[in-house]
Amino acid sequence: MDESFLAYNGARLREACQLFTLKMLEPDVTVGLSITGALTPAGLGISALIPLIKAGFIDWIISTGANLYHDTHFGIGLAMHQGSSQISDIVLREEEVVRIYDIFFDYSVLLDTDAFFRKIIVGNEFQETMSTAKFHYLAGRYVRERERKLGLKEKSLLAVAYEYAVPIYTSSPGDSSIGMNVAAKALQGNKLAFDPSLDVNETAAIVLAAKRNAAAGKARGSKSHGKTKSGRSACFILGGGSPKNFLLQTEPQIQEVLGIDERGHDYFLQVTDARHDTGGLSGATPGEAVSWGKVDPERLPDAVVCYVDSTVALPIITAYALAKHTAREPKRLYDRCDEFMDLLVSEYKESKRR
């Protein structure tokens, strides 16, 4: 990687590997990951994301609901298969085979996974309005227990995130089969509901804690608002879409909405196939993010956009990081969400007084 990927998008992939491994994995950096595209069905949850979490290289996540739903298949012992995009979808429908490009799985996989989620969400601990992070933490506990019963190990991203207390948020919880099943049970009186305001504030609190170095477990400085920063925040973006914005908007929430003195994320690493000239968020550059306060302008040299398919780039970045960097102590941010929220509320109140 260091000696052969020298130009064009090969060079951008080399820069991505080096940025992630040499800078974003420093002890005082909190790494947030956003995931779009069907990566868990392609096996990247098992092969890349789980090893990154176990090594302490990913501290919190924002994902599409679909990635978490399909991740659950593996954790409850259901199978997905290599297929072909050339086969007639009419024939597949007749044979009750579902296709994600060149991934095939039986229609019963959907039905069995739906049944799993409908079964667990009637439990007493789910009968409240909650953040998506709390929902995924509770669900991950059930998936891990199912893995244990089946003799499986580390097949589910949800289960491993539960074990390592990595909070996982979904920016559009109704936009997946998990949300569809929650909605179905609501028709029967189930009390589970998602509060998007909790997600917005909790994710902003994680980033603020990262900047104040509270996320690393260190004491805060004497100033709770000035420009002195003792910690850093990194954004690792796979794809784009709503999860990308939800990750990046944490800084405008802190600065613009809450009025807390901040400058933006310190590191920006994106793997995408989206063009920037169409005006879409998925292709928006880190320079454009600076104009919104999402990225610290002084840190633009530490921003890399790699125009490569995530299914190509992520395994390479993962292998490079695991080979070049020792494991970090897991930050277990989920266990400290209340502490981070207290910090956010305290600084918000202070900003209102000013």
C-alpha cells in the first residue's frame, strides 16, 4: 500500500489508510463511523467492522437500519449466498429468492428476522420511548444470546457493539424492516417508539465530550467553553446519505443551535462513489463541510475523499490498520451517555447565560 498505490484513486486509498491509521487512531481521538450501502449483507460486518470494533478503532456508529437488519440474519443463524445479477428477477420472485445485486437469500430469511424483532420488542425493557442507540444496545444483547445458543461467535455487528458498548444510531429508524416491525407492533399497542431528538442531542454530546477529552476518560480542562481543546473527533464515512449528514451535523448542533464554542470535526475520511457537482450530500466535499462548521478549517489538510467502492476500500483500510497499529482501549461510550449529556446541557446553559 505505502509503496505501490502512488497515483489517482489508488493514492487516495493509500492516503485513507494512512490518515485512519496514523492520525485518527491516536488515543485522544474519538472515531465516529457512518455506514450506507448494503455492506453487512456483503459480509463486511464480519470481515471488517467487527474486527475494527474489537481493536478499539471504532467508537460510535451511525448506520442505515437496513445494514443492522441484514446484520441480524447472521447473528440468528440465517444464511445469505453469493448469486448473480444476471438471473431473472421474475424467476427469483417465483422461487422466493430475494436479491441484493449479486447476493441471494431465501424469502424466509426476511420472515424469520421479522419474527425475531417482533418477539423481542414486546419485552418490558422496550416499552418506552428511547433513542435508537438504546434500542440497538438492547437488541444487540438478544442477538448475542441467540449467537451463544447457536454456537456462533462474532457474526453480528449488533452483538459485538453491545459487548463493547459502542453506541449505534440510525438517522431514519422508520426506513428499514426493523422500523416496519416496530410500526406493526404499535398497531397492537406496543409502547416502543424512537425519539429523534434524543439521537440528535446524544450524538452531539458524544462529539462535545470527544473535544473536551471526556470521551477518553480524562479530566476536563479548567475552561468549559473557550478554544482550548484537549481531544479530537474523527468522521469515517462509508458512502454518504442520511448517516453521513447525521454524523457531520453534530458540530452545527453544538455551534449553531446550542451556541457552544466549537470549530468542527478534526478528521474527515470518506469512501464514496458520489460526485460532488450534482449538489447531493453524498458527494459533498470536506471543504463544503467547512462552510457549515462541520469540519475545522485548520484541519482540511487532514481530510481525504477516496472515490472507491466501499466493498473494495474497507477491507484494505481494515487490514492496513490492524497490521500497522496496536489495539486501542475500547472507550465504551454507551456506558457514559448520561455523563456526556450532562456535559452538553451544562455547556448549553452556560452559552445561554453568555
